[in-house]
Amino acid sequence: MEIDKKDILPLSFLKKSPYTGSFQGIRYRIEKQEEGEGKSLLVYTWPEPYAFLHTPEEAKEKKSFPFSEEGLEEIRLYLSSLGNE
């Protein structure tokens, strides 16, 4: 099973606000990260059931992706692979 494209909000939303969701026992947070003049998408993942703020840092994993439509597709495939483990 994979996350549907419509379940990941567009770049126009992510420019302004982080997005959180869950998929098959994994919670995730996608946020814009700015470094110098470049932007990327930072994805945190952690096991359910707790919210981001109530999960210990050592239980979270993070990964960076390009701030682009291709980056969003890479995120969708990455999250889908975690849910299938």
C-alpha cells in the first residue's frame, strides 16, 4: 500500500506551514528548511501513537529532500516504504 499523492499537501502549503500525518503506524512531519539561499523539505518520522512534541528526540528520524515537486514524490515513496516494513 502507498500514500496517495493527494495525501501530501502541495509546496504552496509547505512554504508557510509544517504538515503532519500518519501512515500504517508511522507518524510524519514535513516542513520547509532554509539554509542560506537554498530550501529543502525536512521529513521527521516516528512511531505512533504520540504527537511530534510529545515524542523523545531519540525516537525521531529525519531526512532531507529537495524543495520541489520531485522532492514531494520522493517523500511520498519514502513514507510509503516505511509503512510497508
